[in-house]
Amino acid sequence: MAEEPEGKPPTVTPVRVVIALCLVAPFVAMLWVSSYAKIDPTFIGIPFFYWYQMLWVLISTALTMVAYKLWQRDQRARKGGASA
């Protein structure tokens, strides 16, 4: 396994893995249609199929915001703490 040059941080870090998971989770949830292709349970009269997808709109927004903030922090750390 090749080692990273001295002074250069590794490309794959735990923070970047978390960022990737935050961005991939909504795609997996929406592409796995058989997990939510049903009517029950209903929520205020709305079938599960629809409210589950609308819930993921909110969850996706939150996960994207978390990924963005983590990315900003990671970039600042790589530039030696200078504000970006």
C-alpha cells in the first residue's frame, strides 16, 4: 500500500466517509422502492408512499447541510486553519 507524502493529509478520511454517507443515503432510500411502496400506515390521511417521500425531502436537506458543513471544516483543516 502506498503511503501519503509527508505533510499531505490522506485523501480518504473518516469525515469524508461521513460526508459520502450523508449524500448517498437519500438515493438509497428512494431507489429502494419496495421498502415504501405501500399504503399503510397513513399519516393525516396521506398514504405512506407519499409522506415517506416528502419526509425524505426534509431529511435530504438536513443531510446535505451536514455534509456541506463537514466539507467546509475539512477544507479549513487542510488549509491549515485559514478561514474559507
